[in-house]
Amino acid sequence: MIDHLRYSTLKPSRLSYFLVLLFCAVFVGIGGYSALTMEHAGHIITGMNNHIVWGLPHVFAVSLIVAASGALNGASLASVFGVSHYKPIARLSVALAMSLLVGGLLVLVLDLGRPDRLIVAMTTYNFRSIFSWNIFLYTGFLVIGAWYLWMMLEKRFNRYTLLAGRIAFAWRIVLTTGTGCIFGFLVGRNALDSALLAPLFVALSLVMGTAVSVLVMIMLDRWRSVLIDKQLLDSLQRLLVWFLLALLYFSVVHHITNLYVSEHHDVERYMLLGGLSLTFWLGHIVIGVLLPLSLLVFRSASVSDCKRLAISSLLGLLGGSALLYVVIIGSQSTPQDLFPGKTVLASTFGDAGFPAYQPSVWEWGLGFGGVALAMLLCLLLLRILPLLPELRASLTASPE
Amino acid sequence: MLPNKAQAARRLFLQRLGVFSAATALPALLSSTVDAQSSTKGVSSAQRWGLLIDTSKCASGCDACVRGCHEEHGINSTGNEHTDAQWIRKIDLQNNLSGQKSSLPMMCQHCESAPCVDVCPTGASFKRADGIVLVNKHTCIGCRYCVMACPYKARSFIHEPISDQKSWAPRGQGTVESCTLCVHRIDAEKDQQPACAVACTDEAHSAILFGDLNDPDSDIVKAMANQPASQVRSDLQLNTGVRYVKL
């Protein structure tokens, strides 16, 4: 039956569809207004300063970018690994991945000091910079994603789907590795100077991407009054468990290796016991990993599979963002140790202290604007292109 | 299934979208690349400008170098030290073992292998042939990756509009800046001393010595021959242009 899938565009049938559209449009407007205000007044209206130069917009942008890479899971599993019950969501998976990436990149660009100079970034490259390579990785992801989608949409090109899927799969791994390397290559900052950040980001992308895909899929199926495929539901639950374990593994190894190196002790003390310890332990470890893991492993009969997966995904997303907050903000909140063996008695620019960071409303506005734009773009693609399977209801459906 | 007419319209839309995207991507395909460590016409690598800072002469509580730098480059405090530009700052230290106290100015160390130059996506952060690390204000996009990469916390992002600029020290909201080693003075070839060194001498401390690190007859090289000078974060092997005595 799966081989004879027919796809259609998203038909607006529920009031909640229009409410989501309106909600997203309002937040895109708020995001746009925030960006314009920041562009006009400067970053002085944000909570950022010369200690914390990458703030909340970076947390949103990186969350969206790693989620984009992970959202491609559905398509990769269907095309590259030949898991047939993922085929119905393959097209949606690619569309969602592209939309999330555009949302993330827009936040990143609008948070630049000079977003009007984007053309400079697009035409002048320093190939020693991993940032430059990432520009190619991001634009390349969009091009490959569009090509992949085209191969899936066009019946006569369906035979190229496997090739496109393989290239997209390799590209997304490189992309997330590259994003991790942006942080991992910063040798001057003890909290970031680690090659482990690259695989950590890959694991994070698998968790966040799967989580976003699950939530979007459940929302769409509710709108279309379609029951989610039981086989798919089971598989997604198992996958999320493995991805969460991988994330926990890399996170633990990252901190253990840091604890082994005495020059990183101050940073680790701050991350694990200091200012951001609550975000790390409660946000990343408890909410982001342990709670969803226990929900998915010790399955309670009173909670439906669908609800359990939705809650776990939501928690995984929150926890993933908390981890990125700790990585991005935490690495800047700890003093850079310029003088080993010496104590800084006084500094005219806070060399000894832990700078405070309070994100402003403009940063929240820009960040949520990016999320809303990604959603809006995804809904637009679903509206104009036949990306949703028509026969989902007739697949093996869960009794719920 | 959509009717044929709608399908045809969608195909036309997608075709046009493809043509538009290709046209937009064309500039990127024809783009130029920049070298991370570019040379500059008119400046010779025969020289390498640097500073030697004697921490035993630098007085705690004295910020003449900071004031001198700010006056020279038109850097005015906005009242918020966390967002103010910090081209040069004073740090007081105490040795954990001996308890010995010292004071020193910290600024861009004008590294030979500058991390800020390596990470800059547009090549706006660049190193001149004579070793001075600068920011091209016209191509800096304000991504702040160089601020993240600098091991010395020597770079500042400009958070708000700037007024009363000096013609020799152009600055701009939304871009990054740092110590230029008073490149305008060096290029003018009349008073080659950077403002911080002049201010320190005027204060009778003479803790900052400026000169050509490639010239064996220069005062700076002679001074370095007489007393060991070290680099801050020498473990990173960046070969800094700023060295410290009795660090």
C-alpha cells in the first residue's frame, strides 16, 4: 500500500489551522519589528554587551539550524535506509527541514551588527573561517533539499530519490558538524575548546529534529483527522530514546573530559555548580533527557503513545534549547583565564567577574519570530505542494 | 489530484521561482575570495611593529594609557562599561604563590597567527604585512565571531550610534573594533609612538616601549635582549606582537 501512496496539499479545514497561521503571522510581525528596532537603535537595546556578544538570538538560531538538520531524519530513513513506514512523511520531513533552516538563518542574519551587509558575506569569503564554510553548508542544504523534494515530487525523477537522499544525509551530518565546529574551534575559551562539540551537536540535532517533526506531524494529522501510523509511532519512540541516550553520552563525556583538564575546572564549576547550573541540570539533564527518557522507556498504560511521544518531544526541545543556552551563554559568562597562576585583583573590564546576561524583549521577539517564520514557511510549502500522504488513514492505524 | 490547469500554473510558478533563485545565486558564483592573512600595498613585512610592556614600571591605579588611547581615537564612555569600547584596559594581578602584585595594560596583542583573522567570514579582520591587526569597517558584518575567538578579550562590538569621530579613526555602530597600534601615526611617519606609549611616558612611567621587532638595532629588541619578555597565553603559540616583562 505504501508503494502506491498518493500525496495532496494541505487543505484548511479546521479553525485551529487559521489560528496557527494567525499566531505565526503575528510573531513574524513581532520578529520583524524587533529586528528593525535593533537595526536602528543598535544592540544596546538587547541584553548583550562586550562580555556576552552572542545572546538569545544565537540560541534560537542554532536551535532552529540543528533541528533543521535532524528534521531530515524522516526522509533519510525512508530513502537512504529504506524504512518503508517513514516514506509517507519523507516529503514533509524535507519541507520542514528547509523551513527550519531558513527560520534559523534569518534570526542569525538579523542579529548581525550590519545585516544590510549580507551581500558582503555572500560574495566575500575567507576560507580559513569555519563560518564561511557554514554559509556554503547552509545554502547547499537548501539547494540539495529543494532538489531532493523535486526528485520525490516528480514521478519521472523518482529513481534519483535515493541519490538525492544519500547526498542530503551526508550533507546534513557535515552541516551539523560544521555548526558544532563554530563553537569547538574557539581555542581562547576554555568552555568551548573541544572537538566533542561537533558530535554533541549532531546528537542534539537528531533529538531536536525528531522532536519538531513529531510535533508538526501530530498537529497536521489532527487537522486532517488522520490517525498516526502505529508502526511509525513505535519507531519514532524508539528512535527518540536512542537519540536522547546519544545526547546524554556526548554531554557526559564532554564534561568529564573537561573535568580531567585542570585549566577547565573553573569553567566546569560555573557550568555545573554556578550561575547556569539550574539551566544545565534541570533544563538539559532532567527536562531534556531524563524525563522524556523515563516517559518513553517506562510506558504508562494511562498515557496514549501519541500523547507520550508529543510530551517527550516537547521536553526534548526545551532541554535541547537549554543545553544550547548553557553552551553559548555559559561559555561567555566564564572569565577568560589570561594569567594562569595569578589572581585578577582589579580590572577595568571585568576580567575577574561573571558577567550577567538578561535577554531583552527584542531578543525574545526576534527569536520567536524566526520560529514562527519557519512554521509559516512549512505551512506554505504544504499548502502549495503535494507533500502529505492521502492514504495515511488506511495505513495500519493505532487504536487511539 | 489537482486539475491540469492548476498543475500547469504550479509548474510555471516553480519554473519562475527556479529562474529567480538562479539569478539571485549568480553573484555568489562570481564572488571573489580574500586571503586570511593578506598583505597590504605600501606596507612592508621587513618591519613588524610591536610593544614591550614592563609591568614593574606600570603603576596600579594609573590609567594614563587608557585615557590617552580614548582621547586619540574619540572613544567616549556611554556610562555603561559593559557595552563601551575597550581598546585597552588595565588589569591588576597577584601571583598566587609569591603574592607579588603587578599591573599591566591589555590590548590587542597583534598576533602573527591571529585567531580573529582566521575566523572572520568576510576577511574584514586582517593582518597587515607589518604585523598590525586591523578591522576593515566597510566589510565587517558585525557577526562578533572575532570577539568570541580573541583569547585576550581585546575586541569590542559597537552597540550604539557613535558621534564626534576622529577622521583618522573611523568607527561604526554594528561593527567590531580593537587597538590599531595607532596605525595612523605609524603610517604618517612623523610621530611613530602610539598614544598609549606617549601617555605612559608623559606620566613618567615609561612602561610601554614601541618599536620594530624585526630591527635588531631598535630599542625594543635591545630591551628584549636584556630582560626576558613573555607572551600572554604563550601556550596558544600565537607569536604576539605585544610582549610583557616581569609578567
